[in-house]
Amino acid sequence: MKTPKTITVGEAINLVKSDDIIVIGMAGAEPRLFLKELHLRADAVKNVRVTNCLPFENAEFFINPIYKSSFSVDSWFFGPSLRKASENGNISFIPNHLHLAGRKRFEHARPNIFVGIASMPDQHGYVSLSLSNVYEKEAITLADTVILEVNPNFPRTFGDLEVHLNDIDYLIEADYPAPTLPDAIPNEKDIKIGSYIADRIEDGSTIQLGIGGIPNAVAQQLLHKKDLGIHTEMLTTGFMHLIKSGAANGKKKTIHKGKHICCFALGTQELYDFIDNNPSVQILNGNYVNDPHIIGLNDNQVSINTTIEVDLTGQCASESIGYKQFSGTGGQVDTAVGAQNSKGGKSFITLYSTAMVKNPETGEREEISKIVPFLKPGAAVTLSRSDVDYVVTEYGCVSLRGTTVRERVELLISIAHPMFRDSLRAEAVALGYIGA
């Protein structure tokens, strides 16, 4: 598929100059060839800033500290590779709500280069950005130079992510498989949490789910429901099963009736085969999909998100462990607030009641409560206590909507692990949240 715009990876790398700001496609939409060779430009450049989101590629330019004077990373969402490399000193997090992530960032730091992936051009000269339109289309509009790795292994998807060849500066021919995310198998705790949530979801509701065992458990337990809709940040393999089973058809949605709406897709190869050339799946701009106002236009919108730690007043730390960045805000606030804007909507925050962590003094792993009197020092509050609706652990589901601090303390203690309930109550008394 060679065109006058086709260049090699080496030629693309040589376009990078000192002080450039490069924006990279998100998650499954990472340009793997470009990222694998970017470090080869290190001797010729300084202070190149790469903006990414939930990266999968362990690229040499940021995992190897010898390149930190040449390259740094600004990220909207940390994944395992960034967590591991963050000690190098050249990686920083961008606080954001996903629906405004691109807009606010690009107002602050306009991209010089955008590099992403795309499906093969069609007969009309259009490519699809395939797996993500969270901020990619916005970046393409603003960037001085647009480079896309076109790849026959990526699905051609529809929505608002088609780009004409006239709006692309360079193409790199690629032939690697689309990155997959295996289905997490729900464990006993996931299944209990999933059942509490599924019992509270009515036929005809519109659903948002995320990644992991708990969302998969919810999806599995919704297979018997009828006329579900999908308006979600991330389209997962669990959603595909709901569509294929007939449980999700979008007939009762208030907006985008009959369409499955998302701003990126990530999952198994079966999911990618399903969304390929499938007009029922619409991948729209993240600025629109995750706008809490837009989310709230669907009646009976349900959001389901996970958190790391909840304090007794309802504050949720979902992106950091103390002061250490672990993941990101993503769309948690967008979808939680959006669902509560919805007529009949519900927002669920889920977590296991405990976690096993290493004691810094003894070095031994010990079980701690994830419902706590107060968050760890330095923890980022992702979802404020004013925006929390339902909280769910394997011990139950409680609604904090409209409750006082005193009521919240009692409700959250009731779904904490039994071995910690007495100590949590004693701490609540000491803090003055409840009486002795």
C-alpha cells in the first residue's frame, strides 16, 4: 500500500526535534514501531516530551534512565510500565477528568507531532483510528505533523474517528497484531460484588463498565437482563458478550438508540473481530462520550467503577496509593456524576474489603482494611464524598446518597471486613464522627 506519504520508521524518528511535544495514541492504539525506535534519536535531541495514556509498550526511551535528558513522559493514566519507570525522574502525571483531558492539555501544551495507529485506507481514502478516539482526533487537528502506522490487523471501526489521507502527513506500514487484554476470570469476591450490583440494575438500563474481575462479574450476571444499552468509556469483551447474547440491544436508550457508544475499545481478539466493520458500535470523541451532561441524557444510566481505598466519610482514592501515582482519574468522575445526572441513574464504586500489603517494618505481608478512618497521607481524592452514590464490597452494598457523615460511618462499617469493624468504629468515635 505504498503512497507518496509512506515513510520508514527511521525516517519518522528523524522528524523529531529537540523540545518537541509528541502525543501518542492511547492503550491499544499505541504506534508500536515508532515507540520501539524512538530512543535511537536520543543523541540528536534534548527535552522531547511524550504525552501518552495507559501505555502498554515498555519503550526503551522511557524505561531506560540513560535517555532521560532526551525524553520525558507526561501521562494522563499510568499503567504497569510507567509505574515501574517512574523512579527514573522523567515521568509525570497529568491530573485530569477524561472528557476534558485532551482539551485542557492541548491548550497548555500544543502537540508538534501526533503518532497513532489506523486501519488500512478504504476506497475513498479514509482510515479509521480503530481502537481509540479519546483524544486522538483532537490531537490530529492540532498537531503540526501527523504520522499513522497503518496496519491490516486492526479493526475498521465507525463513529467519529475516520481521517482522510489528505489530513495525514506520513504513513508507516505495520503488520503487528493488535494488543489484546485477556478476560479477567472473576473470583468469589468479584461474583459476590457483581451480584449485589446486578440485583439493582433494571431491564432497559444503560451501562458503563471498566476493566477487571469485578466489571466482568457484573457483565456475566447481566446476561439474563433485557434491552440493556451501552454508553461507556471503554468497550470490553464483557460488553461484546452482552450484545451477542441479546441482553444489550440499545432499544431503550434515550440517545443513540440502538447504538453501542464508547470512546475506546480494549479486549480480546474476539472483541476486535466483532467491532470490525460493525456499524452498531460507534467510537466517538472522548470529550463527548464522557461529558457528564451527555451521560446523564440516558435515562437509567448505570456507572460501575473500582477504587483503591474509601474513608469513613466516603472519599475515594482510586488512582494513587498514598502519594505514589498508581493509575489515573480516567473517567471515574465523569461517569459517576453523569450517572447521577440521569433520571433513574445509579453510580457504583466497588472494592474488596481488604488487601494484602507488605509491612515496612517486618517485611511480612499482612491483611489491611480498604475501608479506612482516613486516606493514606498524600492520597489523591479521585471521587469526592459529595459525588459518591453506592459503595459495594463482598460484604454488601450501601447507598450514601443524601446521608450524613454519621450515617455514612455506620453504613461503610457494615460492609467492611468483620475483623476490622470494631477498630473502625473506635477510630470513628475518636475522630468525632459518631458518639461513643
